[in-house]
Amino acid sequence: MKNSEKINILCLGSMGKDIFLPTSGGVVQKASAGIKTPKQWAFGYGAKMHIEDRFQELGGCACNVSVGLKRLSLQTKACGLVGDDADGRWIVDNLTGEGVDTSLIEQLKGGATDSSMILVHNPTGERTIFVNRDVGENLVIKKNVFSNADYVFIGSLYGEQVEQNMGTIHNEITKSQTKLIYNPGMRNIQLQPRTVCDLIHHTSILFVNKTEAKLIVQELATGYNDEALDDEISLLESLAKQASQQAIIVLTAGSQGAWVRSPEERLRILARPQTIVDTTGAGDSFASGFIAGHILNHSLEDCLRWGGANSHNVIGYYGGHNGLLSVKEINEFAPRFEVAQC
């Protein structure tokens, strides 16, 4: 195992500015027929809603995970595309201030940096996101970005070059010593299911939430039933059949906690009660905690605890960065989480 200061983790994917608008306004109601989500948040047509405050934070998986890992003492590098506008410079400056290597972030001349407006439901912390993809649609992953990277974290990819980019990742991972840590997004699973499954086959650590896991298993398997699709262990075992023999598979399920499968162990961590301010970035913070524990050679049980502690703290703040823990903080907090074999 290398010294942690020398391990190079490349975090590749989306980056942008998130603007949070918390409000208790609107009406939460059961979704209409044909709507996939069980609830919808409704506002009066033409209404003017009062926002007591607003917050802005870095957003996107490349920003979130690179900062989370850096705060846990690891050397990280972020790779993505921003505009040469004020928001793009703001992102680069903030990442640099966190100690993240920004040398692979390209600033597109004349481009507008991606941004999101996030309505946060004050009583529950749940959110509705309005995303404006601009320069991020033009991201082209170059082969040389993988050089000297011991690990690469890849989140959801989008844009005109998504198939080309996923192919580049696949080709470079299969012919190098770089280990892939993969968190496929819903859009990639829905639009590029076979490519996602092929990348999973070369993944060292796979992160999925339960909804994503179900979609992947439906793509892979035949003869599945609703009971199997709702069972976390069954989902993990189905994903393991597609993954490499030594892969670690992590399945998160919000307030229900998370499950992990390695070749030797099956574990579950329970979520702790928390006043939820905002759920944005919860998955990325869990991933950064778990990954840091893994690279620092902690047990699988403690990796789960690090992920759970990081995520638990982040949802107490707006955005995916304010609650990210340091090594000292996570060592103090993580032992409070209950982990059991399953």
C-alpha cells in the first residue's frame, strides 16, 4: 500500500455551481397517475414564493468527491469542463483553495459554466433540481488524463460525446493499472445500459442507490420478480455476477442505510436519526468517506462507517461540501454507527 499522500485519485465528471433556495411553500401531494415518483411538489401557476435565504456551493460529482477525499487527507485531482466566465473561475478557485489539483479542468472560451437552481423543501430536506447544462455537454475525455492515476472515480456522464467518453474510459481502464470506482447515474443506465454494464465488469468499487440497482438488474437479468428486485442482498448478488471477481459493491438506500458486498463479506450499516436540511450531495459524501477508508486500508466495516458518518453530517447543511468531515472528525464520529453482517 502506498503512502496516502502519494496516491493519485482522479475525480472525473460533472462540475458546476449550485444555488439553493429553501422554502416551506408549495404543496406536497400524492403524484398523479403516470408519474413515476410517489409524490410531487406543487406551486400555484403564476405564484410568487418567498425565499428567506439563498446559498451557493460547488456542485457536480467531480467537485463533491474530490473535496470529500481531500478533506480526508488524500491527494485528489478533478477533471471536467467549465466556462471561462466568473462561475468557472469561482469553481477552480474554490477547488484550489481546498487543496484539489485543478490542472485537468478545462475552461472553455466563451462558454457558460453549468449551474443548478435547487428548491429545498424546508420541512423534509428533499429537493427539486432545475439543471442548466451548458459547457458540460461538450466534455471530451482525453486518454492522457488517466496517466499516473492509481484510482479514477467516474460519476454520471452526459453530453454529445457520452458514448465516446464511456468508450475511452473502458479502453484506458482495461489496458492500465488504474482502478475504476464507478457511480453510474440514472440517465446513463437508461440510455447506455449495455455500456454501463460493461464498465461495471471492470469496476473495483461500484456505488449505486437502490433505484439505480433495480434498473441495472432489470437490464442484466431474466426471470427476476418484484420480490427479488426489492431485496437488497438479492440486488447485490445480481450485480456481483456482472462485476469483476474482486469487486466491492455498495448499495445505498437513504434512511434505510446501506449494504456492501465484497468477495468475503456482506454488511449493512444503519442510518442514524438526523434533522435533514438538504439531501443534495449525500451519495457523493458517502462515496468519498467509503473510498478514503478503503484506500487508507481500513476494514470493510470501517469503510461503511466512514461513508455513513460523512453522509450523515452533510445532510445537516445546504450543499454537498459544508458538512464534509476531516480525518480527526470522522474518526471521532464514525464509531457511533452500527454495522451488522447480513
